[in-house]
Amino acid sequence: WVEHVAPHLPKADQVYFQHVAEQMQQPYADDAGLLIGWLELGQRVQVWAQYVQDHPDGYFTEMAQAKRDDNLNTLLVGMDNTPTHEQGVLRPEVKAAYAQLIQQYPNSQLSKTLSLFEQQLAEQPDDVPAAARRAIALAKDTIQQ
């Protein structure tokens, strides 16, 4: 697709297929477990967020948003066999990845979401999925203002 079909498509579609092809080289999850590192997962969130921002009217924008949202949810909450936390406290390797992502993408919705998630989790460590939902909503509100 990337070599033979994508060059004949609109630029937004070419970019989408290029990202998909790159990410298919290493799937991010299998059997409810993460196969890549937290940092790489965060970078994938940013790739799809940037695609959505750059191509808001692209044919594949909704699919890119779904990939961004799925990856972001995994980055915040983890998976059954690879959680981000233990008893409401972020694992050290997750916390380190968040810090690096915040530094790497300082003005992004991703960095705002990660910072807000850490705050929400500190306030209510008993419900990690709820803290993730609140952080995502607060980050969207902050950016839209």
C-alpha cells in the first residue's frame, strides 16, 4: 500500500498509511499485554494527535482519532497484563515515561493530559479509570479555552 497505492492518494491519506505501516512493524499489544515501551506508546499517541491536527478533514481522521484515543487510554490505565499502576500509584517506569513525554512534547494535549492524570490520580487513587477520564476531559477543556 505505502509503495504502490499511497502515492496516488491525497497527501493526508499517504501520511496515514505511512504511520500505519510503521506501527504495524511492531504491534503495541497482544493478549491484554503491552508489547512496546510506555515511551513509545506515548509517542504513538502524539503521532496520531499530530495527524488529526494536521489533517482535520482527512478521510482517515476519525480512524486516527480512534487510534489516538485507544493508545492514550492504554497509556493512562494500562492493560490487564500490563497496568500503569499498583494500588493507584504509578509504576516507576510509567512515571519516568510520562516525565520524558512531557519534556519531549511540552505544549501538547498529551503532556497536559499526563500532568492532569497524575494530579487526578494523587487526589483519588482508588479509581484509576475515572482519574483518566477526568484528565482527558480537563485537558480538552484547557486546550479549547
